Amino acid sequence: MHSKSVIFRIVVWVLFLAGGWILSLWLDKIIFNGYEFPRVVNFIFFVIGFALLRAVFIVSKNTGRTLAKYGRKGDLPRMETNVLVTQGVYSLMRHPMHLGLLFFPLAVAFISASISFILIVAPAEMLLMIIMIFLIEEREAIAKFGDAYLEYKKRVPFFCIKFSCVKELFKNVEKD
């Protein structure tokens, strides 16, 4: 059984993506008078969105495998950890999976070719996600791992966008 925290995160993601798409349709009508991009622009946006979505899935797969490999002792449900992970990309940044997932709303926004989603809703969702990581994830990690996490927090940045760090996000992690 998943923890309330994991279930909460899944619900928030669904609300962000579905709600963001619905909100952007309404905003497109209200703010942009139903403006639609020319077909060639829609195609370009679709390609950009698809590439972003693919990148999000690759980062999620790799960081998820790292968590599964090093973050579980005993029988735990998927997406749960009970060991502080400081290996792989987690040695370079504390929230690599979240850095990748930040681009999920933007990918969906480009695929939908909604000007409101691209310019307003996706950036707002990305900002809210960062705030949630600060307010929820960090506190939960401190509560779960205590001093070990506080020491890790001193050594490792929240995110790292240096080329070497981003490259590590895309490094294939083998299943156990």
C-alpha cells in the first residue's frame, strides 16, 4: 500500500496536467480570443513537446531505477524508499527526478499547442512544483532520514543544471 504522500503526489500530477489543459483552453478563449497557431507552428510545437516528453520519461526511468536500486531495504511498495540515496545522479543533486518532471507540464503544453498553457499555465505549474518540493519533499526527507539528510543537504544542491549534471540525468541505469 502506498503512503498518503505518494497518493497525494499522483493526484496533484493528474490535477496539474488535466486541470492545466482545461484552464488553458478557457484562457485561450478569454485572453487570446481563441487564437490558434498556423499548422506548421503546431507541428513544430508538437515535435518540441514530444522531445521534452521523451526526455522527461528517460530522466524518470533512470532516476526511478536509481531509487529502486539503492533506496529500498525490505519489501516496500513501488515509489517508496526507506534508505537515503546518495549514489549516481543523487550525488550531484538532491531532486534529480523532480528536475526532469518539472518539464512534464511544458511538454504537454507544447503538444497541446495552447498559447496559454505554454506562456502562463505550464510556468505557473512548474513554479508550484518547486514550491511543493521545498515545502513537502524536503520536510519529509528530513523527517524520514534526520541528520543524514541534513548533512546530505549541506553537500548536495537542490538542483544542478551544469552540463555534467544534466548529462548524468540521461545516463542509462540498469535494472537490478
